[in-house]
Amino acid sequence: MKVLSSCNTSKTLNAGNMESLIECQSEAEVKKCPLLVPSDIEEGLCHLMADGTKKRKKVISWPFALRRTSTNGDCPEQLDSGLKIPLFGQPLAIICEEDERLPQPVQDLLAILYREGPSTEGIFRKAANEKARKELKEDLNKGGNVDLESKSVHLLAVVLKDFLRNIPSKLLSADLYERWMLALEKPSKQEKIEGLKEVADKLPRPNLLLLKHLLAVLHHISQNAETNRMDSSNLAICVGPNLLSSDTDNTLPLEVQKEMNDKVC
């Protein structure tokens, strides 16, 4: 995360296009808003060219707009397909919509954290009320309308980390753990970036989609570290362990687990 957060992610997400998307007021306006992922299919994670002769598949774009809640039932298809299964603890391939869009509550969480995170001191570090966390998690699992705008920003950050932590095999895939570690052993920063991109390309498409937008949000927050006191290093420590772990973590001595956890961060 420290390496990737230093990349130029402006093509993926910047303050201008993000804010314009959040301000969309209707489905028609959403269609007019720019998508986060550019159409150039040669651009990979962090938008660095991996190979001039080999094109990577483009990750499906999604309008990163905050859902407007509705009390009269006219909100278009609010998680109708996801009411039968909980949001937490499921593979992303199951809870993502048929058009490969992330679940709407996850989009909403990311949108609010992008907007409010940069000005919130200790974002992703400070704890939230445990009872409130459980209640919000339960409400999101039920699939009903939840007014996330009325919730504490710290609570939303904690719930997002909870969601990431409970993805089976983790967002970065436990099966790829050794490949991630090998990529970090590359001698130079540029080689590390290229190595990380190669491993990222092996992720399931929903995982890669969430990873790209999560890193964009974290990068945006880190750019205002003087205010929120959360630079890329602090964010990596607070969020990183929720993204990747080895299948053997629980069977290893605590000292070894700590060393592995530090590498993940």
C-alpha cells in the first residue's frame, strides 16, 4: 500500500471527478458524470504501463455516486438482488451486481469517506462505538435503506474495515500471498510496482475493482495528512492487515505472525 499510494492515481480518481460524481442528483445526471476508470485498456493499477506489447483487460467502471435514499420505494433496484444474502462475509463475486458493480452500500461508504476522510483526524485509526458498529453492520446485512450520511465518519471507516476483514480469503487473496511477498522483495521501487501490478492482475475482477477504488480513497486521504494525521504509512498500518493474510497465520508463533503482518503493511 505504501508503494502503490505514492503512484499517480489522478487518472483513476481525483478531487474534481469524484466530487462531480458525488453531486449527481439523478440517474440521468449520473450517466453524464465521468467514470473513474479510463477507457484506455493499457493502463493498469496506478496507471503505469506494464508492457507496451501486452494489453491487460479493462476493469469495469462504475459511477462512484452516493445513493440517494428514498422513503417511497422509488429508488431504482436498491439491492433487490442482494436481500437474500448478508453483505458481510461473502465473496465479492457473490454480492457484486450482475453488471460487475460493487454493492451499493460499499460504494456509499467509499464516497462518504472520500469526501469526509481528508478532513477527519485519525480516520481509519480511531475506534468507534462497538454497539453502533454492530447495529450498523446488522442493518447493512439486512439489505434495507440505511442513512449513512447521519453516521459518524469514524464509524463508517470502522465498518468498512470490518467488511474488508470478513471477505473470504481477503481482498488480496490468501492464495496469492507468496506472490505479493515476492513482489516486495524486488530491489527497486519501480520493480516493486511492476511486480505488484502483475500480482494484482491475477485477482478476481470484483476484488481488483474494489482494490483500485479503495487505494484511490486512501491516496486522497493521505494527501491531506497534515490535517488528518494519516499519511500512507499510518493508513497501511490501520488498513493493510484487513486486506491480506496467509492461510497459515493462525498456526504460526506470534512473533512470526507479527513479522508477516508488518510485511503486509
